[in-house]
Amino acid sequence: MALHLVVVESLKDWQPDYPNIRVVAARDYLSRPEYLKAKDLRVINLCRSYRYLSTGYYCSLLAEARSHRVLPSVRTLASLSSKSIYSLNAEDLDGLIQRSLKKRPAGPGDEFELPIFFGRGADPALQDLARQIFDLFPCPLLKVEFRYHGKWLIDTVKALPLNGMASGPHRQFFIDALNGYLAKPWRALRQRGTARWDLAILRNPAEQLPPSNALALHKFARAGKKQGVDVALIEKRDYERLAEYDALFIRETTAIDHHTYRFARKAQIEGLVVIDDPDSILKCTNKVYLAELMAAHRIPAPATRILQKGDPELAKLGEGLGFPLVLKIPDGSFSRGVFKADDPRQFQDLTQRLFKESDLILAQEFLYTQFDWRIGVLNGQPLYACQYFMSRSHWQVVKHEASGRAVEGGFKTLAVAAVPEAVLDAALGIAKLIGDGLYGVDVKQDGHGVYVIEINDNPNLDAGIEDQILGDQLYDRLVGEFVRRLEARRRA
């Protein structure tokens, strides 16, 4: 039977009369090995803040990496972080909102709040509405603000902190709602589907290092025409038109706090086939999540430590890895946010700087190789293989100069059959844990073995590089995967 576990920022937040349940401090949940190894846990994350890269955010992120069922999920946190996303999610509730609130007296600008704790509304007359909102935003403690503009509309959806509950007016409501929630089975999110035949490719013509060059985008369009798919190149300004398409292919560098994630999320809500899907973006763009995932599933990787801001043992952890070592911010890309510390002093200076951006950062054993393997994986199968060489007189594939100029090393494209079996196994192993999308897995190989460095949700597909072996077949296979998924949805 699954064990419920409540994670709190401070144990002082949990009052003596709260339900009798196992409670652990967030710092312990993040760092103690028994929680990494624990199986079949249902984690209720009640940290004081869920902001991006906060301790509360990492508790949900690493819970998912450990295969713990967690409330709220990282997807929910991403939805609540942006009004443009949660307003989109809430559009389908308009009819229910009007029916539920039609008897409520209202004038222009009037507003009211509805607390929703574990799916239970503070106003019993609005329970059906509360349940539907909780299904869209499965978060333990919510406050939904409604405002009247000719009709009642959801103005904001916010997560409430547990530490304000003890002296607040909803203390008993919280206790009753949590007791009721603990007695019910865990619920899964519902999915929507559709089946049409237009593919939108999101790109940014001004991006310095785009994941696909102009010729590759042209070849995608040509591959679509051969397979009966109309391909349209869209940009950030086309967000409102996204529902006109049946599928979305993101060919712009992705990030969470960015319009690329909002495009992926909206595409998923509208029922489009989407690569990169939002879950893959959430997982692949955070290196702390990937480190925890690889540790939990024994994927070969360089020795890695997750560093917490304020940890008194920080210097000791750095010395344990030896120097030089590599420090990484969680959500860097194209070699950005990756730094080498050659000695303890550099380690101290860099960690102080990086902790201003994130409560957790990554320290990793330094492994120098002449090149990194990049294995492209599509739907669990190897698609292409490249060797990316370090840029000249530098330890990374891409060297970012102070001027803003990016200098890249050379490359060599090989047939998948020519890749060492251990490299392929490692790449396919981590890709399987992320999903069934398109990924680029970076692997180092030396005389001691292979090591997965990271997995990218938005890998390069450039004409003249990744397509050197497959040629036009590379683009045909990508478009063919969209066709396969669209046909599967139509049959369903």
C-alpha cells in the first residue's frame, strides 16, 4: 500500500492538531538517501513557495524523478506560474462558472474568493466548480479569485502557503479537507485528442543558435508535402492561431519561463500532436532533475552532487569530487550556464554567483574528451549519431565569448550501426525514462566506460550535419512520426 508523505519547508509549519501523517522537512527529502530509494510514495508538497527553481519546486521535480506520485506536479506548477497558461486552461470552465454563479448578485468590478483545499471548495454550493478547477490545477491549497466583467470570470488562481494556515480562518477547513483527501485513491489527469493534418513548425528567425537551420526547415516542408501534411512556419506572434493546426513541432530553443513552453502547453491542451511535449521540456531543461533521474535508475553518468544553498558542508562536497570540477545551473542550454572550477577558490566564487539564480545547482566530475557523442532518439529508437568536437582551445563544444559570439567545434556524422553498443544503450536508456519524443543524448566515452552527460528535448537537426548519413530520410522519418500519431488519434 502506498505511503503518504507530507513535505514542508519547516517542521514548525505542521501543527499538533493536523492529521496524523508522516511529515518531513524539504531539505531532508531532497538530500537523504532513504527518500531517493523509497518506492510507492505519495508525496504532498506543502512548501511555502513553488516559484521556479525554489526548494518547493525542486521537491516536486525530484519526486517525479524518483517515480513518487506528487501533488502538485511540476506541470501544475508551470501552469500556475503564468496567467496566460492558466487562463487558457480555464476557458473550458466558462459555462460551468456561469451556471454555478448565476444567482450570485454582481455588479461591474465585483469580486470574490473561493478557497479550494485538496479538491474541496470552502463554499459547499460551489463544490462541482471547485472539483473541476482542482482537476485542471491539482494543487493542495488553492485560492481562486473571480471578478465580474459582464459575467463572472476567473481572475487569478494562486497556491496558498501552509504556514499561513495555522492562524488563518480556514484552519479547520484545511484539516477536514486533508483528512477527506487521504481517504481517497490518487486520481490521474485526463487527456484530450484530435485528428487533423496541418503541421506548424515554431521557429525564431533571429535566434543565434537555432536547433534547425533554414535549409532543414525547407526540407521538413518538402517531406510534409510528400506525406500529405501541410507545413507552416510560425513564430511567437502566432500564439493565438495555434489551434488552427493539428500538430506542433518546436524548432526554437526551449525553456520553462518562455513562450516555447506556453506553445507546447497550449498545443497539448488543444489536442495537437506536439514535439517537444511540455513534460519533456520540463524534464530535459532541468539538469538537477536529470541527475536525480539517472541516479535513481543507474544510468552511467559522471560523479555528481546536488548542491543546496546554505549547506554548511558545501566546501566538503566540492572537495569530494576533486578539482577541476564542473558547475551547472539547472536550465542552461548550448553550453550556457556551465562553468569549470579549477580550485576551491573558484568553486566558492562560482557557487555564490550561481546560488543567486537557483536554490540548487549541480557539481559534476570533470571528464575531458575530444568529442561528445550525440545520439538522436525518436520514439525510443536511434535516429542519427554525431560526434561533436570541443571548440578550439576550449573544454566545451560551444565556447561563448564575452562579446556574445559563439564558437563551435567540428563534427562527424556516423551511421547508427557504427556507434558502440554501450553508447547506444546508455542513450536509449535515459531517453526511455523521459518519454517518446525527439531527444538528443550527449554521451562521453573514455577508456573506463561511457557516461551520459545530459539529454536535450530540442536537439539540433541541421541540414549538412545531422542529415549527412540519412539525407532526406531524416526529415521523412520526423514527419512520418507526426503522421503516425495523427492517424492513431483518428482511429482512437
